[in-house]
Amino acid sequence: MTQEGKVTIVQDDLGNVIRVSKNNPEYGHVRVTQDRVGFSATGWVKKQSKSTLIHGTVEDLKATGIQDAKELPGCIYTREQLEPFNAEDPDRDLKIAGATGIICAKDGEPIYRRSFYDATGTQQDELVAHNNGDAIREANADSDNTDSMVDPKSDVETTEQVVEEEVDVEDDVDEEVVVEEEETEFKL
């Protein structure tokens, strides 16, 4: 059971919805956010703000009418896995335990985390519980940072972690476009 807020389209500082790639002006993306209340991989209820990018050609993004919308149907979901999402840059999507800098791991294997937009609203989070809590607690104990994203007593993430994926991704789109397993058409 997850309570979901609406998927909100975020404009850039100049008011643009479609953000054109600096490397290839044929491609762009739209940033969307959603506030949700759900369960962590270890069973804790938590409120979080999710963020992801919708990629496409500028022509296709415009064809959806997205530039005139404020909200979208569907949801943003998170997928965690033990294999990298990007074989050429495996460090890109590592799950980090907040301000500790510790990579969350299961049985010594790093956990990779990425968020996606689903227009149907049927996708659910796929989470992997980490089991390197001792290292995370130790890093928290050594840190003077009181804004840590991990509660050392509970060994789970307890506050929202917004990953600004567009910092790494927005200019990486060249000729290659990654398509999710299932395409869903929508027009606003």
C-alpha cells in the first residue's frame, strides 16, 4: 500500500518544461517529481519525494503536449538491483547511505538504484534491503553531520533522499535512446 501524490512537471529556471540536450539538440528530457508515502525494503513506513527524467527526442516530447501540462498521470517508481543499470558507467547509480558516503550493499555486492516514470501507474517499487548496517552506523558515529540520511539506531533510510539524476544524465543523451521494457502511449 502506497499513498501517492500527483506526478508534477518541473520547469527549469527559464520556465522550460522540455530541457534540450546541450550535446545533441534533437534530444531532451522533462523532469518530474512525486511525493509518496510507502514502505522501505526493511518494512519502515516513510515519506519521500521522488524525482526522475522522461527522455525522448524533442519532437516526440512536444508531440505528447507535455510542454503545456502541469501534471501527468501515473507514478514514479524506484528499482533497486545488484547489477549496474549502465555497464559502461557502473558507478552512476550506486545507492549511497545519505551523507555517510557508504555504498549500500547486500552480501558484499553494491546495490544500484534508479527511478522511472510509469504512465500507467501500475509499476511498484522493487527494493533491495542492504545488510551492511554496521559500516553505515560506524560512518554515522564518526560523522559530525546531524543531517544524516540514515538513522543509526534503525539501520534504514529515514528521511527523503532526492537524487538529482539530471546532473549526470541531461547531457549524456546523444544518438542512443534507452527504451523501457514496455512503452505506454499518452497524449495530454
